[in-house]
Amino acid sequence: MDNKKITNMEVKRKNRNDVFRYICGNGMVSNPDISYALKLSLPTATQITKELIGRGLVEEKGEMDSTGGRRAKAMAVSQNAGKAVGLDITKNHISLILTDLTGSSLKYERIFLPYAAEDAYYPEVSQKLEHFLEDSGCSKEGILGIGISFPGIIDPDDQRVADSHVLGVHDLPFSAVSRFFSYPCHFLNDANAGAYAEGIRSENRDRFFYLSLSNTVGGAVYSNGNPEQGSNFRCGEAGHMTIVPGGKACYCGKCGCLDAYCSARCLTDGKIEEFFERLERRETQAVGLWDLYTSYLALAVNNIHMILDCDVVLGGYVGSCMGEAIQDIRKKVSERNTFAEDGSFIRSCRHKIGAAAFGASLKVIEMFMEQV
Ligand SMILES: [Zn+2]
């Protein structure tokens, strides 16, 4: 008897969850739309939307355009139902993004603020976040939480940042960061956040590898709606694969890591967009650097593809800005590939700006949706 009760409750919760997700993902909808798309009876769909309207999560918006017969009531997600913040922390910048429940980005800002291990750093980040929210006109009460993307190994079991070589952080409890913010905080690895942005709202549910090529190189294996974690939360740490035995020194203390050959800094110390402009003009130095860079990158991409047999998405500053230059990588990978593949499994990321911050905010939204 108890089991049956739980099952009924779970079914109700799942239906409610699916309906809310459908409304968030489809803009203006009607009960018949929901009933048809989710294969629920019209009375069930109507009952659930009534409940969601009662809770202030969904609003009535007049009537749908007539498709013949009686016009159906139109509904959409309420603008006051909640918003999420994404915060991406890197060595020299923070990026902030405000996202609504439909997954639309409302405001984005990247601010120069070098990371510092002192206690003064997080209050400053918090202050900048508050200014950002004030400028957006969003009320404090409407914020569901902050997704914090961090360039390091995130250990959710022990609630700590286990390591970040690039920031010089070791064993940092989440609470030592979250105490400076007035909203619930959720921590994600930066490459996982980028992969999340790429995968979560995509129609294509296939597994893929996300290779983040920014001032550091990271990666994530995305499958079944989430980045895989691994035994030590280091799944996909492609930046520290050895690609040249005894090669260039990496910031991690080892030699010959992919990071030492394929970080954005191997191409330029300045703006990456300007590097690609020079490449397009076929400037000798840029062409030489790109040739070397893509040789190492092709090696890494081909190895990743051999192991996982899935698409490889190039993200980060380099992946976002490379445009048609991606063909050079496809060509080199295809030359290396044992199975005569044409390199079309390599693609550029969909979210070109602030992907890690965006992914972190989407994680907060997903968590909210799951408990509706
Ligand atoms: Zn390394």
C-alpha cells in the first residue's frame, strides 16, 4: 500500500516536472499542446497547469491563435518564477551571467579581477555581483542561486575544491566561498560547465567530448544530460595528457602536457579574435603558430576520438573564435585517423560567449526544475 502511494506521488511529480519543463522550453503554450506533446490526458494537463499557476510559476497570457473551434487559453512561464546567476572564476577575470527559466541569457558581463587567495577577493566578487543584479533590475528574492564555475577539481562528496593548480588553490571548502554570497551556491568545474551549456538544451542527446581551449585547457565527457565525474572527479582532464614526452613545462609541474601546447596563450598574449584576424590575412607568424598548434591539437583530438568514438566539441576562447579555421584541424585529424573518417565529428561550440558562466547558471535552473 505504501509502495503504491509513493509510486503515485512520483508519477505526479514527474508529470508536473515534465509539464513545467515543457512550458519553460516552448514559450507560449496551451493545455491541448501540453496534452498532445506529453501524452497526458487533457484533464491531467489542465490540473497540473492550474497547480503551477497557483504556485506563481506559470501565468495565463490570454488566448492562443485560433486553429478552428474554441480558442485555447495561452500560458507561459512567469517572469517572476526565478532567475539564476552564473559566475565563472578565472585567473584574471570573473564573468557574470543572468539567465531566466527558459534558458535565455538576460545580461552578461566580463570583469577584470585577478584571483587572490585572500579573504578580500570574495567580498569584492560578491559586491560586483550585487551591482550586476541591480543594473539588471532583477529583485534579490527572484534569484534561485549562483552556479560557480571554477578552474579546478570539484569534489561534491566532500563539498570542496580539491585542487586548482592555475589559481594555486588546494582543499578549499565550498563554505569558505559561499559564506560571502547571499544566495545558495553550487560549484562546477569550468570545463564541465562549458559542456553543460553545450549539451543540456540540445536536441541532440548523443554523448560528446567538450575540449575547452582557453588560457588553460580542460575537458569533459558529456553523456546522458551530465558531465561524467570519474572516480576522483577528474574525468576529461585532457589538458594534462602527455602529448610530447619530456616536452615543454606545464604549469602543473610536469612536462609535455597538452596544456603547454594548446592553451590560447600558445597563439597570443593578446586578444584571440585579433590572432584569427591575422591568420585570415595569412600573416607569416600567425600561420606558423597555427600550423604548430593544430598539429598538436589534431593529435589530442584524434586520441580522444579513438577512445570515446563520439563528437569532439572545441570550446573555450580558441574553439569559440576559430570559425572556418576549424577545417585545418579536421584535415590534420583526418590524415591521422585510422578509419578514414573525414573529421566532421569535430565541431565548434554553440555558445561562443561566457559558456562556462552560462552552463553554471543552467545547472541552477535544472536543479530548480527537478524539484518543481
Ligand atoms: Zn600539466
